[in-house]
Amino acid sequence: MAIDYERLKNRHFPDIEQSYGFKDTILYALGLGLGQDPLDRRQLRHVHEKELAALPTMGVVLATPGFWVKEPDTGVDWPKVLHGEQGLIIHRPLPPEGRVVGRLRIDEIVDKGEGRGALLYSTREVLDAATGELLCSLTSTSFLRGDGGFGGPSGPVRKPHPVPEAPPEASFDWTLGRNAALLYRLNGDFNPVHADPDVAAQAGFAEPILHGLASYGVAAWSVANLLCDGKAERLRRFDLRFTSPVYPGETLRTEIWRLETGAAAFRVRVPARDMVVLSNGRAEYAP
């Protein structure tokens, strides 16, 4: 079944409502490796209920519609779908516990041509269920590798944020535990490629891989340490492109270049493999 452009572009998604508590907020932070040093107060404020602060990137796991492209009526060749890019605009801090509503829409589907796949751009808004106040907006690019040539528009294609040619100005290393994916999956992403060695092998990986959105959260935490004195609530926007899988237990090195006031470019490397795993990053923050 091929993609029907008009039908998919105008697909209706019901609102998703979710209540979460302080344990969920702590679990999200633990899944990113925070709490490894229980005496580090920068980490402790995200993993202890006393004066608990939610990490802003927790918005990626709240009130999600799940892996909806797997539904037969989408026409998408879902086993070939890759998460290409992720963005986040923070409108106000997430409360450490509460009730939220997620609202998803498809912005555009770009047909790259037969054998070249397609790009699906979407936006999800997370709102406070009680007040209707917008908490964060999440943008996502999905690469539909098996779905080009359905007759959709050929553009416009969003350009990635540029990577500076100069050497990075500063870096921050963060080592994940070998159990990182097993922790992070409890936020709601139970894809077995992150937990089952047999499924990972069938997908071509040496072992279960870390969730891309876990690497995303680690990058935001690292940038907050480099630019915001560890106060992640100062982040205002966080965009990047996924370029290579990460394995639990690896050290992620986040490298930054300061741009205009309150903005920086960044990328994330795994030094042990000399591999860039997250690229074309741009962070905006309160100076």
C-alpha cells in the first residue's frame, strides 16, 4: 500500500492525555545517567523529590501517540522508518508532576522520488491539561526510506543547522551505564531493539542500541553544563540530527561553538569509535 498524500497529510490525531508524578520525572533523569554522583547537586535536583526540577527534554516522552506510522492505513513502509531530526522549543518549565495533553499534526511530507524515500515533518505540542497553557513544542523529521515516488511535493526540504569549520571551543563528557537503555525504555519506548540482543542482531547491531531520544536528552544535559552552569531550565530551544547509533556504556562527548548571544552550535561524538552520533545541533538558552 503506497502513501496517499492528501490522506496522510491531513490525518487526524486524537489528543493524548497523560498524568505523571515525581517518580516519572526522576526515572527520566535516571535514564539519562543523572544521579551517578549522588553528591553532585546539579544532578541531585533532578533525581530527588526535594525541590525536584524536571529536565526540559522530558517533553519528548510525555503524551506521545506511540509508533503511529505502523498503522496499516498510513501506507508507510514502517520497518524502514528512521528518526532523522528532533527539535524542542520550551515555552515554560515542565512541572515535576502534573497532567498534560499532547497534540500532534503532520506539517508536510516531501517526496524525494522513487527509490530515494520521503521526509515526514511533524509537530507535537504539549499543553498543561488544566490551564491549556503551551509548555513545549516538539518538531520531528522522519525519513521514510521505503516510500519515495508516491507523487507528493518535492519540497521545500528543511536545511540542517550548519556545523562550524573551526575546532570546538569546549567539550563535556558523559558516560552512560550499561543498563541505560533498560532504564530509559521505562519512559514508554519498548522497541525490543533497545533491550533484546537477538532482535538487535537481526537489525544488524552488535548489541541493543540506546534510544535516540536518550542520546538527545544527554546532549541537552551536557550543553546545559557547558553553557548554563548545569541549569537545564535555561535552555529555550534544542535541535539536532541523528547520524549514528549509540551503545549503552559508551562515553558521549558534546562539543560546542558559541554563536550569537544565547545560542551555540554543537555535535556529539563517541571518542572510542571516533564517530559523530548527533550532528547539526543548535541550542538557544537564556544567557
